[in-house]
Amino acid sequence: MMGFCMVLVTVLSTLFLSRAATASTAGFIKSPLSEVKLLGDDVELHCEVIGKPIPEAQWWFERDESVDTFMQLWDGAWQDRIRINATYRHHATSTLSVFDLTTSDSGTYECRASNDPDRNDLKKSPRIKWIRSQANIIVIGRPEIIADVEMKNVNEAVLFCNLTNPPSEIKEVLWKKGEEVVFTHKEPPFISVTYTISKVDYHSAGEYVCLFETTPPVNATISVKAAPHVTAYKASENGNEGEKVVLICKSSSYPSVMWSWYKSGENVEGAICVA
């Protein structure tokens, strides 16, 4: 009898595990996160769901002033400002993108998921309710930053940024040129900051950004211009009659230059210029 009972328990356990592996309710492994965004910004919300069969994911929205009036979101909605990208492979992943945010986009965004076969049948009550995960998006006005550049002399420039109404406490202020951080203000006061360029030339010219580390971050761009710096690829070029000769000039200046070629004081047409 002992051997029979052990075999019976093994068979029953195998059947139970088999059923559990073939069907399971949906569950979130990644939920959307709440954010504060600036007017005109974009936002991305992500959600991932597991279950067998693979659950369907949907996005719903309720405005702040509404009460229990969720509306379903579709790809291309809101005058094509909504994008929904979903994949259903090993599990369900869905990304909701909202572009060019307005204040009316503030509200609760909800990811819903279900793998009930009757989940979308309006005539039947689903056996398994939709599971839900929510994120709150708050869209605020863009604070004003007064930004300018002052030339102290021929070579020296002082960049200036003043954040009049920060959306939150300022942690620090970064000065960036492209992706490079050129200076960081770590000690207050942070409302008004400056950055000095001691030598303005084709190396230092470009677009600078003052980035205030607030929630959300705010920034302004300042253009620093320099006189064109043009170099010839070769000082001279030789060729025989009938041959093609290529003459190349380069400029590393900011902003980009407008090119003209001349021969003996006369304009040469047909030059190929690459910005």
C-alpha cells in the first residue's frame, strides 16, 4: 500500500503542476510610474504583464476633474498625439507615448490586463476581472528662464541664466555643451547662475545649456558664436589638362557658414557643400 500511495501522490502532483503551467491569471511585473512633466514635453509609460495564455494589455485615462469616467486610449488618438506599442511574445509588454503634453492631459493613466477568453465580450461577465495599475501624470506650465550672453571683451563671454519661478527645490545647476557637462553649481544660490568662457573661438563656440535640477528639470539654451575658421584640405593641387581636380575647404565654426567659391575674383558655380 505504501508504494501505491507514493505513486498516486506523484501522479496527482504531476497533474496539478501540469494544469498550473498551462493556465495562470495575469500579473504585473512592471507598472507605469507617476511623473511631473512640463507643458509641451512628451511622456512614456510602460507596463509588462505575465500569465498563460499571454494577457491582453489596454490603456485607459481619467482626467483630474473627472470622477470614475475612464476612457480607453487608442493608437493615433488625441489628434495623433497618442502612440501605443505592444508586443505579445513570452509575455505582454505595452508602451504608451503621449506627445506635446497639454494641461488637459493631466490625470490618471491606467494599464489594464486580462487573459480571460470572455474579457471583451459585452454580453458575458468575465470570470476573471481586469487587473489594473495606475500612474498619475501632472502637467505644469513651463517656468521662465531668462538666458543671455554678454561679451566682456573680444575674447571673453559670460553666460547668464535666471530661473524666476522654479517648480520645486533646485538641487544643483549644470552647464552643458552638447552631452558634455562643462561646469556644475553645487552650492546655492541657484536662482541666478553664470558661466564664463575665457576664450571664444571655433573650439568653444556652440550651443550651451543651463540645466536646473528640479522636478521636473528645466533648461534654457544659449548660442555662443565665433568668427568663421576655414582651412584648406591642401594648400595646392596639381593636375593635367582634362583631368578632374577636387578642392576641399573645411570650417569648424558655429554657426555653420555659407560657402562660395571664386576663381580669379569670379564666382564658381556647382560646388558641393556639406553642412
